[in-house]
Amino acid sequence: MTDNRETDLLASVPDALFIGGEWRKAADGRTLKVYDPATGDVVKEIADASVEDGKAAMDAAADAFPAWAATPARERAEILRRAFDLLQERKEDFALLMTIEMGKPLAEARGEVAYGGEFLRWFSEETARVQGRYGANPEGTGRMIVSQHPVGPCFLITPWNFPLAMATRKIAPALAAGCTVVIKPAELTPLTTLAFAKLLEDAGLPKGVVNVFTTSTSGKVSEPIIRDPRLRKLSFTGSTQVGQRLLEQAAQGVLRTSMELGGNAPFVVFEDADLDKAVDGAMLAKFRNIGQACTAANRFIVQRSVADEFARRVTERVQGMKIGRGTEDGVAIGPLINQDAVDKAAALVADAVERGAHVRTGGNEVEGTGTFYEPTVVTDVRPGSDILREEIFGPVLAIIPFDDEDDAVRIANDTEYGLVSYVFTESLARGQRMIERLETGMMGLNVGVVSNAAAPFGGWKMSGLGREGGAEGIHEYLQTKYTLTANPFA
């Protein structure tokens, strides 16, 4: 059951679609239920958009685009900055809301508010820094002007695991560039995005610049938007399989795309590593967000000479982790998002054990209400185990030993994914070699968390296309125009 503060907070979150600056019910009156994964309780019932609603959102974004694109950069920047300031004022509400609908511990939810807010601040600062260039062509017959322009209306699809940060990471650069937006949050965690749309409204965002629809029939409602010739950009964060289908749909309109897809992050510990740092890094890289992150370390590749000691230390730390609803004091492990996630974690552990791995601690679903799975350490994982190929998305730390550097690189790169890697070594030369040799778009060297609004987030191989954040992030929403003018001195 929720307390009065939670009840009041949930009541303040809109239960409607946000289209053209208006809050409206679904055209056919349908609703969907949002659950607390820690209790299984329904916490709110909200509008369930139809195809008609999706088209209305696209219409609103297209209608608002010319005026928003022509809005001076400083005005766009000030709206983003006001949104950042409002988020700081409401940070406790947003943190609690994410804990209710997604399950992460409240301390981690506060961290997400801080991280998500930084995209608003960063891109408010980048808004006025979009630059082109001017100069004579090599032949001296004319002058070249290279300018940047907003790409157009954008469709943004966000996942359930970071409800605020994934919204701000996409919306902020789009608005900074002068684009308008239709955003579809995940069915499992839509409330945070609805609350954020209300915040943008309060910050003075013009009508139709950001439009939000929530739906239980994502593919059905999304496809007509992606096929709409007025849409010019698609950004998606989620599984590689869904991303591939969206890319096929986007090909018809030759849309600009950003795809932040699956991961299978290696966490490599060399024998010369500071094991205290490595264990601290492992706890962050694995158990942040209950392991439900595309950046979560998936395979702990540890040099054989220190593998037992590393396993002993992480097992001791994991055994001290408190399981419970994220609002409770001291909780480190909240619920997984749903029963499917619990079943997947259990199946991956069972397969590894069947192939010869050993469970040091955990390995069981927690009985009772909610979708909880024990934080788990599995050692001596054998090649061919499913847990080494599939993204775990749960609190399971799987250790596989290696013998030398070449062996570590081979194991780390033996995946179709290439989002992020983590390396712990006290050797500067080895660290530099690993930067060159590991096939990932991001890397943490002696750190367990790499995400930062000022840095380009994105992967190689099947982990995606494009970058979010950093100076690169706004360029995903800009298109380049080259103009040649006659030589003014001719």
C-alpha cells in the first residue's frame, strides 16, 4: 500500500495524452494500468493511445516545427534552463515516482534525477553554440557557406529502465537544435515522462513542440508515425531486435536514426589491478539499477591468478545487500521490472550451473509479493553458456577466468555487441592497449560508471548507431547545408 505522500504524488501526475499543448483522453477512451513491481499493485490508470492519437501527435509536431525552428537559440536555451531549474525543485517527487513505477532504490532514483537534469543544463548551453563555417573555395571562384539546420519533427521512443534520463537525453538535444518531438515512453514506466511533459509545460514550452502518447500497442501506433513523410528523425533506446525492425521501417523515409541498443559489457580485471578499486567498480557496474542497464557489466573476465580472491570479495559484498521495496531505508536491490525479467535471470543462472558453473551466493527468486531476484555471484562460467551471450538485465555477476592479455581481449570481443567495456589495471601501457583493442563505443578504465551528459554515449556493432550527449549529441538533430556564392571580388 502507498502512503499519503505517494498517493498525493500519483494524483498529481497527468493521466492523459499530451498533444498540441493539451491534455486529452485517448480517442477511443481506452486506458492502461501502471503497476508497482515491488508490490504488484496498480498505482495509476492512464490513457492508452490509438493510431488516431498517434497521428494527432504527429500533426501537432509538424505544425509546431516552423515556428520552433525559427525561435532564437537563446530563447530555446532559456526554456531548457528553466526546465532544469524546475527539475531541481521537484527532484524528490521525480525520484519517488521512478521508484514507484520502476522499482529502483530511492537513492539511485535521486542519482537519475541528477543525471537526467544534466542533459537539460548541458544542451541549454549547447543551443547557442551550433556553428557553421565560411571561406573561399580552393579555386578562388566563390565563397563556401556551411550551415546547420534542425532536421525536422522527431519521434523518440524511450525504455522503461531510466524513465527520466532517457527522456531528457533525447528531448533536450532535439529542442536545442530546433526540432519538435513526439515521444512514446515505455508502457511499463510512463508516469515519469508524463510528469516531465507537465514540467516542460510549466517551463513555458510552446504548444506542440513536445507531444507525449502512452500506449499498450506500441508497434501499431508507432508505425504510421515512422511512415509519415513529415517525420525526419527516429531515436530509439531498447533491444537490438526491436531496433532492427524500426530501422527497416525508417528506411522507407530515409530517416535520420539514432539507435541505442543491446549490450554485453565485459569487465576485465588484470592481476595487477587494485582489487579494492575493482570490487568497488564491479558493484557499481553490475548492480546499479538492479543490473537493468544496457551499460551493466555482463561478463566479469578475471585473470586466473586473482579470480578466486576477486570472487571472494564480491561475494562478501553481495551477501550484505538488502533486498526490498526501493522506498525502504538501506535497500540496495529492488524488484526487477516484471516476472519475465525474473524468469530470464533464473534461466541464465540455471543454464550456467548445468554447464559447470558454481553459485557462490544468491541464485533464487525471492518468495512473496513483487518480482524480486536475489543478487547473485556465479563463478567458473564455461564457454558456450547463455549467460555469456545474452544480456542478463538482472543482478547476476558471472565470472569467467582468463590467462593472458590476448585471451582477455578475445573473450571480451567475442560478442555481437559493443556498447561499453570496463578494464581494471594499474599499467598505463596496458590500459592504452585495451583502449585500442576492445571493440566498444565507450570504456571505463579503473571506473565502474561512464555515463555523463558531457560525453558521447553510444556503441559499436549491434549496439547501435549515433551518439547521445556531449558535443556530438546535438548534431544528431541537425542537418548540414552547403551554399556556394559567387566571388564578391570578381
